[in-house]
Amino acid sequence: MTNGQLYIVSAPSGAGKTTILKPVMADLPALSFSVSHTTRPPRAGEIDGQDYHFVNRADFTRMRNNHEFLEFAEVHGNLYGTSLKAVISQLDSGTDVILDIDVQGARQIKANKDIHPVTIFIVPPSLAELKKRLTGRATDTEETIRLRLENSLKEMASLDLYDHVIINDELDEAIEMVKAVILAARSRAKRNRSGLPVPEFIGS
Ligand code: ADP
Ligand code: 5GP
């Protein structure tokens, strides 16, 4: 069994990462989304166990002290972490896994010599458009939006950390580009579009 590939997707808040990843996940088989743990309160419409595992600080701290996170970080004043066990078991079963995590988390994983992620950074076409999207999403207070915009500028400075940078101007094009990166990684690992290994007679 070939191990799955780990993908890290990061973006300044509001750039459109969630909007892009939903159709990508729906279109490509053998691709699973790692549901993070967070101390952030759920937004309207978010489902516990699907969008995030919503936990309190005490539970998050207990998990962190038990080394249950592959990586964790404080982002915009809330704690976020990726379950080590969930990611490893999916990769071991041959499924590709997408992590939607911030730059700090990407750095931690890149420092781990046993893990070889393919990394993607999604950027908005402009700062003005990012502001418009954050405001238009209408899920955050003015103060939260201000904090997220401020952090966005810092995150943009880490662009060089990533293998691929995709501009989310036209949504359909950005979706196609993310899919293209995943399909290219599959072909590099001698797997087909669905993530299955190519038959053994090829190349023998
Ligand atoms: P993120 O997950 O990166 O924080 P979202 O996916 O929630 O961002 O997108 C933020 C807002 O921008 C949403 O209201 C979404 O509908 C909108 N949006 C996303 N991509 C585009 C795009 N290419 N053009 C216009 N609006 C977009
Ligand atoms: P949001 O609150 O908008 O869902 O996410 C805020 C930021 O936290 C985003 O940049 C998102 O990628 C990041 N994030 C979500 N889950 C994790 C995680 O498990 N680890 C890290 N490091 N960042 C995360």
C-alpha cells in the first residue's frame, strides 16, 4: 500500500481557502480533510466534528500536553491544532490528506524531517479585495476583521515557504489550479487520478 500524500493549504483569512477546498474535495477521490481542534467559538452554520472539533482551552491544553497534535498554533487569539493520530492513520491507509492550517503550523511540519508535505499558499488578488471578502462574509466583528487583516500582511511575508502560490481572483481558475497541483503530485508518485498506484506491469 502506498502512503497518502500530505497537503498543506494556507491563506490569509478571507482569501477564499474554504470556498476553494470544498469543490476540490468533492471532485477528487481519496482525498480527506483533516478536521482541526480549535478553541474558537463556532460560526453560524459550522458543525462540530465537520468544520472543526470545538473544544475549550482546558481540553486543548490537555491534548497538547499529551502530544496529541502534529502541530498547533495560536491564530487571531484562538488555539488551533491538528490531530497527529487522525492524520497518520489516514496517510497510512493510502488516503491523501489536506491540512487547512496557518503559516506557523506549516513551519512546524516542514521542520519535521519525516513528513514531506506539498504546500500551497492561496492569495487574494489585492488587499482591498481581501477586506471586501472579509466584510462580505459577515461572520466576524469589525475588531476581528481588523486583526485578521493585520495578520494577513504578516502571513504574506511567508510566501516563500510554500511550493505553490495560487491567486484566488476567478474562483473557478483557482479551484482548477489547486486540483492541478494535487493531480501532478499523484502522477509524480506514480498514482492515477483517483490516487491508486499504476498497475505493476507498467514500467516492469
Ligand atoms: P477563508 O476560508 O480563506 O477564510 P472563505 O472561503 O470563507 O475564506 O471566503 C471569504 C469570502 O470570500 C466568502 O464570503 C467567499 O464567498 C468569498 N470568496 C471566495 N473566493 C472568492 C472569489 N474568487 N471571488 C469573490 N469572492 C470570493
Ligand atoms: P478560521 O478561524 O478562519 O477558521 O481559521 C483561522 C486560521 O487558522 C486559518 O488561517 C486557518 O488555516 C488556521 N487553522 C485552522 N486549523 C488550524 C490548525 O489545526 N493548525 C494551525 N496551525 N492553524 C489552523
